[in-house]
Amino acid sequence: MAPTLTPFAAPTGGDAALGRPSGGMAMDEARRVRLEKLRWHCRRALLELDIVFQRFWARGDELDEQEEAALEKLLAMEDHDLWYLVSGRTETDDSQTKSMVERLRLA
């Protein structure tokens, strides 16, 4: 005999009424989407940058929120300006951005 379902049962836990998992799962999903967008924006017209970013993501390093923000700031730059930073032709005074550039250089 099949179990009986009540059509008016109250949802339990977090955002279940909205069809979203409660707690950490929703946060994990939001973070995953944010990282995928960052990866997508790493696709550049300049081949050298494309290679740097491919190697960076291939290493599988974890990014915290500050590092994500620094990467977003770098990705907002024009390709040639970004390449000058990554290749060492120019430097930045921003410590967060500088740290991310150093990580990219290691890739």
C-alpha cells in the first residue's frame, strides 16, 4: 500500500517553501555560481592571459571572499593593462590585488 500524502503539509526547514535547500547548501550553490562566473570572465582575448588563467584554475587553489574580490577587480581591467601587471611590467600598490597577481604569476 502506498503512503498517503497530505496536500497541505507545512514545509519544514529554511527555504523549503521556496523550493531551495535550507542552510549551507544554498550558500554553497551561490558560491559555486560566483566562482563559475569568475572562471567565465577569465576567458580573455589575449592568449597569454588565457593561458595564465587556465593554469591558475587547473591548480585548484581555493579562493576566499577577499581573493575573489581581488580577482574580480583584476578582471575588470583591459587585457593589456592586466597583462602588464601579470608579466611584471607594471606594479600595483593595492595589497590584495598584488597578492592575487603574485598567485597568477605562480600559475
